Amino acid sequence: MKCGSNPKGFTIVETLIFLAVSGALLFSAIAVMSGSQNKSRFNDALYDVQQQIDSAVNNLSTGYYGGSDNLSCSVDSVNGNIVLSVGGVRGQSPQCQFIGRMVTFNPDNMVIQSIVGLTKSSGSDVTSFNDSKAVVVPATIQTINYKYGLTFNKLQLGANASTERNIAFISAFPEDNGLGAGILKSGNLQNDFVVVPGGILDSIKTTYLASKNPSSGITVCLKSGTNSEYAAITIGGEGRSATTSRLIGTSC
């Protein structure tokens, strides 16, 4: 009786097909995992930037001043401007008060500094930003590097792109907000925000009332360093105060 053949194993063709299919599946799995990881890193980097902005606003709302313990603040007797100098005791500069935070967006990092202003002008309590003669305090500089290759793209006011990259968060002065005369209190829960050309506070003193709290908000556009996505972190807008919201898309 003739027995039929009973080959064992796979032919070369079958083996090649198996390897091709397995390789394709492995490549697809790696691509999916890589894309998921990139998106996760992008979200993590965005959350960090948004958290830093919110923290700057919260520091202002709670009256937290991240300054140096040995910095003194006085007033020039000739022009009435603020003079900052080393050699003092924290909390014992009654001529000045903590009124804001400046956030500067650089291509690869953001810089946050505190802003101080006068407590009195011509013997009366300061009730407006213009009278405060506000200055940035260099000793409070804090640099935060963006994560995972995230980069700053631009600031945008409504539909208009801006070449500026500085935003100041200022504790709301009574007179500037239609509240009449009154004393600015540390830890004021209401804050104003405004784009500052060149980071120079003097440049906005004549336009502060008209330019603060734009109705469309201020949008910080950021580009992912791990994929082709962009993100928009919007400060204010839609009747909100200095609070943030976030949107991810393919352009900004």
C-alpha cells in the first residue's frame, strides 16, 4: 500500500509571507505607540506652560511675592520714581507694594518676574496703575524651560497676530476699574492683564486703560516639538478675567 506524503514545517514561501505580515504588524504597533507617546508629551508640555501662567496669576491673587529677602524699595526724592537696591529686610519697604507679575515668552522658555509699585503718590494712596510708577524686579526672575521641544510661536489678540511676547498681570486698581478712590489691597482677587511692548512698563502707561483685558483675550500660540500640532492657550476672553483655556489643533 502506497502511503501519501506528509511534509512537516512550512515552505519558504509560507515563511516569507509570515515574516512580511509580522513585520507590518510590528511596524504599525510601533507607529501607534510612538504617536501616542508624542501626543502625551505634547499635552504634558502644554499643561506645564498653562500651569505656570495660572501660578503667576494665583501668586498675585494671594499676594505671594517671590522676591529676594535683602532687596529694599525706596522713592527717588527728585523724580518720585522707584529705586531698588540690595540691603533691606523683606516686608519692610512701606513705600512700595507688590502689584503684578510679568511673563515673557521666549522661543524655548518663559521668564516670570514680579512687579512692584508705589503705595503713595503726592501723599495720597495710589489708586491707579499710572500713578504706581510700576517697575519689574530683576531679583525675582524665574526661568522655566519648555518641555519636549515645545516652542513659542506668537501672541495673538483676537484675529490679529502680535510681534510682542510680554504679558503683565496687574492687581486691579480701584480707579482703573471704575471703583473710584480706594486702597489697593494685597491679595486682590481681581486681576487685569495686558500686552507690554518690549516688556517696558512705561510704554503702556498712556494706553493701559484702553488696552487692558482685551475682550477677545490674549492667545499664546505654541508648537509641538514631537508632532505637527499647535496649541492655543487663551488668557481671558468671553467675559473671563485672567484665567486660561486651552485648544489643540493643526494651526495657531
